[in-house]
Amino acid sequence: MDKDGLSATNQSDILSNRAAADLPQPVDYGLTYYDLTPDERGLTVGISYKKRGKWHSETFINILFYACTVTFIAYIVIVHQNLHAGDYRIAILVGLGLAWLLSAILLGFLPDAIATYKRRHPSAGLLAYRRAVCLHKLYVAAAREAEYVAAAATREAERAAHEAEQALLRQKRSYWERLNGYEFEIETAEVLKRHQFNPKVTGGSADGGVDIEVTRAGHKGVVQCKAHVTCVGPHIVRDLFGVMHHGKSDFGIIVSRGGFTKGAIDFARDKPILFLATSDLIAMQEGRDVLAAAFAPRDADNASRQQ
């Protein structure tokens, strides 16, 4: 049986045959084996076997062959010792010796002849075992093929899901990227309003170019929006920190469509300055408060005061 190019129906039929799942053993078919010779397809052929509880014929013949050989040598010795007798016993001994020699020669070829015959005329048990082994090979091949197909389908589904997710993210980002500066401020204020902020768009009239004034849990803050695609550097963060100090604001937020440099992040470390990128705006637009952790202690204090 050829395990290559199996159709889907054949694979399904083979995989549904649970008897083929386990590798068959010769002993289950009345065979005892000590030499398994795989052919080029990996199937076990040329099995030397015997029926359980019976003599191994090849071993018996080999023993008989060596016994005949030893007996013939003994005859030669006896004949050599009795050459001087000159009677009929010499002829009898020589005849018997030649008979033993001929028997030994025949017995020497007999095991190969028997093995050849068995290979050409295998027993029913051996044929059944070979069929079972072949079916198991087909089962393993079909199982591997089904596993490969399932893994490929899973990878394709994951790739399609990832591409769909990336396409949706690009669509969401494009919404923010096509806004002009004022529209960017208005939409940012709308997003902040959904998350316990009380935004007031100033239009850049406040000191330091503050675009939005906010309050959350009784704490005053200022927001600066950067709609350009370049990263915000440390000088912008430094200016906002000065505005916060001058206006006695409790916190500041910088919203940038182009991200932030390492210098800006390092300067804001250990300061009440928060960063919002485009991905953060999208998350807040979808209902996730990315600033919740920063305001959790303040929100808790405000709740306790209200009680």
C-alpha cells in the first residue's frame, strides 16, 4: 500500500480505524521474531520466526550439519587407522563417510532453501502481520498529514486575524492622523471627558500654550496637544512643567501624535507628567482608562471625602 497521495476520504477512513493506531507485534500473530529487516519503504520483511512452543527448524538443521561434519571427520580418522586391515570394513566405512559428507553438504544448503521458500510462501500469520504493519504506517502518515494541515490552517487563521487587527488599527489611527491641530484638541477633550476629566479647551490662549485645562477628583491639570508627526522632545516637557509650577497645577498631560523621545520620558520621570500617544487615545476612545493607575490614589481619596 502506498502511503503517499492519500485522499481526504482515505485519510479519514484510516484515522477512524483505531486498530491501526498501535504498532502491531509479531507475537500477536503467532510469530516469534529475532531479526527484523526493514525494506526501502520501512516495512518489516524477511522476518525469521517460528511457531511458539515448537523447534526452530533452521537451528535444528544447523546443529545436524555440524554433527555430520564432526562425524565425517571421525570416520576419516577411523578409516586412516584401519587402512592396514585390508578387509571389507574399510569399504563400508568409506561408503558411510561419503554418505555423511553428502548429507552434511545438503544440510548446509537446506537452511537457505527453507528460508527462500518461506520468503516466497509466507505463512498466513506473517501475511496478516505485514498487512497490519503497512496499515499502521499509513495511519501514522495520515495522522501526521492531518496534524500538518490543522497546524497550517491554524497559522493561516492567526495570520488572517492579525492582518485584520492591523488593518483595523490602521483605520483607527488614520482617523486621528487626518485631524488638523484644532480638531485634534477637540477630539482629545472628548476622549478625556469620558474618563472622569472635566476638559475645557483653551485654544492655546493659556500660558505656555496649554490647549486643555482639566480637573479630576478635585485635582487641577493642564493638557498640551501636539498634532505633528515628530516626537516630543524634553524641552516641551520642561516648558509644560514650568507652566504647571506657575499655574500651581497638580498634574500635566502631553498628547502627541508622533510619540516621545527617551529624553522626554527621562525628564518626566518622578514628576506628575503623563504621556498619551495615538494608541492610548484609541484605547480611551474604546472605553479603557489608560490613566486609571496614575489617578487611583486620588480617585480613592475623593471617594472617601464624598462619603
